[in-house]
Amino acid sequence: MPSPSPHTPYAAGRVICLDGLRGVAACSVVAFHFFYAFTPTLFADKARTGFTAFDTPIAVLWNGHFAVAVFFVLSGFVLAASAPKTLREAPLMIALRYLRLAVPALASSVLAWAWLVSFPDAARQVQALTGSPWFRWTYQPPIPPLSQAIWEGGVGVFLDGTTRFNNPLWTMQAEFIGSLMIYGSYALLRGRARPAAMALGCAVFFGTGLFYLAAFCGGALVYEFRHLLRDHALAGGVLGALGLVLGATYPGHAGGEGIIADVLSRLGAEGFQQTGAVLVVVAVLITPPVRRMFEAAPLQRLGELSFPIYLVHVPLIVAPACYIYAAFGPLAPLPLAGLFVLTSIAALGLASVFLVAVERPVLRALKAIRTRARSRLAAP
């Protein structure tokens, strides 16, 4: 076994390879929602038997559950890196975090309302054709008014943890709770108390079934111990493979007799997803070829578009994509693949517009507010 390289990948600064990982995870969510809408039998809970691609790490390409776990781990890492420097600064940082999430979420909710009003019967028609249970998380006619879309996107989703205008927004509540947890604890704690608190959080949240909060703590732990990481391709490959087997294997394999069937029925479940996501993040950080792949320009562009992609893709699926499917469906595999490609291209295009019109202006405004507020807080 080769000795570890003395190189520490990321002692400070922005970790751009994780931006690329976030972009790939966003694409996985798009694939999951598209095929869950149009081929729901593939995703039926506890219905798979035998051994398929869903029972392998290849499922990472369409396993939206695992992708969300990766998002939460990455958020924990970023939140730990940007945590308040003082207790006095904590309210400012928490308020800015809320705006960071709420303004794009509100814009996407309004966009979703517009798509649903434009294609009001499309989702219902496809649900009748495919029987997909996924559509129960999307409003059917009569579509609620714009005022409700504004409320749910900007406020309601943070209170209720759900909205049927743009169902991926359920993660906004989780993101904000994770932000409160990390920003609050980091404002109160210093030095070694921080990683100790995050390790305790992992144990407590795993024990109580709050796995998404354990993912945030896991990401923060990776940040805290990043100075100990060293390039090691073999170790990174093993950790990455283990993480994908544990977390990216799609859940839902039917239980049965024998060790193999029992193991397959457990892989990819809650707890395994979050553990696997942490291992994958560490693997990306310490495996030079993989790290360079995620640092490449195309994946960096995907990373920049990741949040917009996440926010705009479902309205495209439940409106124009469903309209096309309802008009020509049910579709054979090849035409369905073509529709997926068209939807993906449309999602990239709409996300690019969202990036320019919403994402970048929000980030610029929040940066200006943070800079001014910090200077005032620092003033005697």
C-alpha cells in the first residue's frame, strides 16, 4: 500500500471539488423525479426481487434520496466554514441564511405556480396513465392562487416542511433547522468543543431517527478535521466505494431468506444514506483523480447551477413534460429517454436564467448586507 501523500487537500479556502459534487447530485435528483413520475413501478417500495442495477452503486445516477443526503452533508461542511465568529453575530448570520434560502424558494414557487396554471391538467392526466404516487405532492386543479404560492414558497414551507407547488422545497425547512443548529452551536462554542458537539449530535440524531440532522453534523465534522486529510487514492477509492454501496444503493429491495437478501433490503435506507454521503465527501477530498474530475470546468458549471436546477426542474416535469407525455403516452423506452433529454436541457436552460435573474443578485445583496452589518458590529 503506498504511503499517504503529505499534501493536505484543503486547509483553507473554497473547496471547489465539492461544488462539482453538488452539481452531480442535483442531476441525480432530476433523474429521480423524472423517472418516478413516468416509470413509478421501478421505484415501488419493497417490491424489487432478484438483483438489478438498483442494487448497485450505479443507482447513484438516479437515487434522489442519496443525493439529498449529500446536499445535507455538504451544507454542514459549508455552514461550519461560514459560522458566526461571535455570539453577537449569530442573529445576523441566521437571518441572512433564511433569506438565502427563502428568496430563491419563493421565486421558484411563483415559477411553479405559473407552470401549473399554464398546464393545469397535465400532471393529473399522467398520473392516470402511470399511476405514479409522486403526483400526490403536486397541486391538481383547481390550482391555488398566486398569493398562496408566495406564502408557501417564502414562509409556509419553512413552517410546514412541505409545499405542493414545488415539492423539492421540503428540504428548505431541513436546511434552515440545520443552519440554526450549526450556527447556534458554533456561536456558543469554541475550539475543540465544536467537533465534540458535532460528534455528539451525530450520535444523538442517529439514535433518535433524525438522520438529516446527523448528516449536517457529519458534514461539519468533515470540515473540522479537514486538516488531517491527506491525499490517498487507494483509501479514497475504498471509502468512496463503501459510501456508494451503503448509501447510493436504492432502497426498496424486498426482504427474503438468506444473508444476501437481508443485506440488500437494508442498503440505502435512512442512516445508511447519510453515512454513505459522509464517506463519499471524504473520498472526493482525498482522491486526487476524483477531485480533479469534480474540479473540471463542466462540473464546476453544474455546481454553480445546482441550486437553480434543484429549484426549477420539478415545475418543468409536472407541466410541459407531463403535457407531452399525456399527448403521446404511454411512451416506449426510447421516446421516454428522448423526453428526459429534452427535459434535462430545458432544466439547464431555465436554471441558467434563474442563476442570472435570482441566484446571483441574491448572493450579491446578501454579501453586501453581511459586510456592512459586520463592520457595524465590529465598531466600538
